[in-house]
Amino acid sequence: MTKVKFSTKNGKFIGVESSGHTDFADEGSDIVCAALSSVLQTAVLGIFRIVGVNIAYETDAEKGYLYAMLPKDMTEDQEHDADVILRTAYLGVSDLYETFSDFIELEVE
């Protein structure tokens, strides 16, 4: 099972952490893992390249681990744009969770 935890502060999304493998199918055929990874990694890329923020980012493919946390020194516009991207990623993960809740655990703190 993959555990996904979105972090919030003052009503804004500030980061995401994901760990574990969904085990929906064999490695290379796991569409749930692929979809989840695509949603989260696209959000991180958007924050790096569109928002222009050096988000703290760590991955470990073997463990199925992804960690991404926004820095504290952002402009108001960067905070807004990063929140929109992370909130959109949350919607994508939520949609996957609705269909594949046996393989994904979702939390917002």
C-alpha cells in the first residue's frame, strides 16, 4: 500500500510525502503506482519550473518514497501558485483513492 500525506499550514498546501508500493500489479504493470507517481512528480516539476521555487525534494524508487516540502521564504505569488499546484495534485490523488482505496492511504494534516 502507498501512503500519501499532504501537509498544510494556515489553510494552504505546503508539501507532500508518499511511501510504499501500491502492489496493485507486478512491477512494470502497476497502473495505480504509475498514475500516482505521475500526479505527484508532475506537481513537483510544476513547482520547480513554473513557480520557480527550489522545493526540498527527495525520492527513493526502490522504497517507493517521495518527499517534497515548500521553503518558507517564498513570495505571496509563489505561495499561491505552489498551493494551487499541490491542491490540484491532492485532487488527482483523491480521485485515485476513491477507486483504489485498497492500495492507497490518503491523509491531509
